[in-house]
Amino acid sequence: MPEDIELNSLRRLIKHQLSNPKSLNATKLINSGIDNANNITREQFIDDCSFTTKSEIVVDHKNNPPFGSNLTRDLKSYCRLSKTSGTSGESISWLDTSDDWSNMLDAWDVIYNSSGLNTEQDIIYFAFSFGPFLGFWTAYEAAVRQGFLTVPGGGLSSDARIESIVDCSATVLCCTPTYAIRLGEANSTGSKTNINTIIVAGEPGGSIPSIRARISHLWSGAKVIDHHGMTEVGPVSVQNDVNENTLSLIPGFHLAEVIGIESGKEVDIDEEGELVLTTLKRNDNALLRYKTGDLVKKTICNINGKEILGLEGGVLGRIDDMVVVRGVNIYPSAIDSVIGEYDQVSEYRVLVKEERSMKEIEILIDLNSDSEEKALIESIGEKLRSVFSLRIPVKSVKNGELESFEFKAKRWITE
């Protein structure tokens, strides 16, 4: 009988958490009746262990400052500090030991290998400021460890980054989907680059066909690879070779579930739900059944003869970002998909208003050309009506009035 690697990893994780009896994780396990890891099954763990929420983590960090109670080693054993972006609440500091950090670099090895990169040919350019966010730090260090020539964009302007990409003959670009578009549009001189692959992360977009097509067009047909992860759980998934609109979980790094929003129970294939993750290779600051807040559509992918959980359409949106407008559920990624079809729109904002105790939205667009404004607004309005069966007001603003983004875009504003 083949070894169940995932189950063995889960048992090691549980044993490690129980070794720190005052931690949030150990308390959660013991209160769930799990006080021994030896004979636990995957099904027992899922049935008995309660979920972990971000609000729990925030409270735990406040009660056990500054890094929470889940550290299983002495503080001197931790060598990395990252922070969540704070886009869905308070920013949280997260510590990693060298072992856990190395495991996350292993996950990026999978991403690079599945993207078809070659250390003999590829030069990777990282177009982001090296702040405290985990995502592209692990990407950068994994690339260095593999032996790629790596080029940090640091705090350069977009024009300077284009110049640097050309000067070093970079073939691979790593950034957010929003910035891939912005950087492509910033190349006003039409400088010829050697970029043939763009790995995007940090926000939905890379799995949205219209956004991916727009990025590829701006970069002379470059292949666009989507990936997603979180500071709290590390790298999670990568676009698979079978279906470019689907993300596959990176094998071995997480015990994953997709649960119904209302039921809290595992959904069926082709149903939508919230992604729940248990970190199997981040034992020294782990999370058990963590409700990520990511809305996904469950599917199964066959990768190298193995069935792996897939996320059809990538991350569809954040559950707490959904707005109900006249009975219709609207997620930011759905608006992204529509607006992404219009190259004339350089930026947009969605204003969320409340009128007569009901939510309404209005879209502001910033045009990057001298296109016929009235015709374009009418076209976008008709497209929105076709997709959502709703009339959504669309208005233009003065060119350059809306801020552009380098990291995660913040386009939804509640008034």
C-alpha cells in the first residue's frame, strides 16, 4: 500500500502543535477532542477540528503580542518577518523559521518548473518594491536558489523599470496583474523587450481571460501564468497546463477544503465555496483549517496522473467583497472581467452606495485615449447589463484623475 504522504504530514503537524499546549492551535485541537496525532485520520481532523478565522488570529496576536501564541520554537529560531497586506482588515505580522521558509521556496520551485523556465536561458525581473509582503520575496529567493539570474525592480519608476528590463534582456516578469498592464502601457516608446513569460499574483486577474489577453497583448504575446497565495499560508496554487483558466493546488503543501458559505460543509465538484487550508509544511507557525475568505469553484485536475484540487477560474473574489445589488451577487473579479475587455480604460473605480436601504454601484472610468467617450460608455454599460442583467451607471473622469497601482489594486470604494 503506497505511503499516504499528506496524512503523514498532517499527523506530524498535529504532533508539533500539541507540543505547545498554550497555543491557539493546541487549544483548538484539544477542545476538539484531538489530543493524540498517532491514529488521526484526515476525515476525523476535518470533522472534529474547528475552523480558524482571521479575526481569531488578530485577537490572538493582541492577547499574545506581538506575534501570537502559535510559535512552536524559541523566538531566536525565527529569521523572517512578513506582514499581510491589510486589504481585508488589520495587517498581521507573520514569523517563519528557516525550515518553513525553505519549504515555501520549494513551492515556488514547483511554480517555476510548471512554467517551463530554464536557468540557462531565462532572466527573471521582479517589478515590485521589496516591502514586508511575503509573496514575491519567496519568489525572488527561490529563483536565486535555483540559479536564475534575478533582477530586482526595487523602487524604480515604471519608465526606469522598462529600461532595466531591456538593458538586462529579462525574459520573465513577476508582478501583479494590475501592474503588468500598467507597466506595459507605460512603455510609450515601444521599447522591444525579450519578455516571453509573465507570472502574476497578488490579486484576481491572471485567470480572467480578458485580463490575461490584455496583458499578453501589451507584452507582444507573452505567456501569462497565474499563481495565488497568502502571507498566512504561503504559496498555494499555480495555473495548470491542462486548462489555463484553472489553478491547481501545489501538491503536498496544504490540506485543502472548499466549503459552502452557509453550510460550512465540503461542496461538490463544480460548486462554489470558500477555500479552507491547513498548512502542512509550515509547522513552526501553522494554521489549522484556516478560512481564507477566497471564493473558488471546486474542480479536480489530473496532473501527472494524480488527481489534484483545482480552482476553476482561479480565485473568483473575496467573500467579504461581494456586493448584492438588487438581488444580484457581484464580485470584483466579475467587473474586472468586463472592464478588462476595453483597452481604452486605463483605470476604473467602483463606488458602492446605499440608496433607500439598498446597495447600488457606479463605475468611474479613466480613458487612456481619444476614443469616442459617449460610444465607449454606452458600450461598457450595455456589456454590464448583458452580464449582470442590471443597469449599472458608468461615468468618465478626467484622464489621470484615478490613481494607478503597483501592488494590489483597491478599486472598490464604499461611500
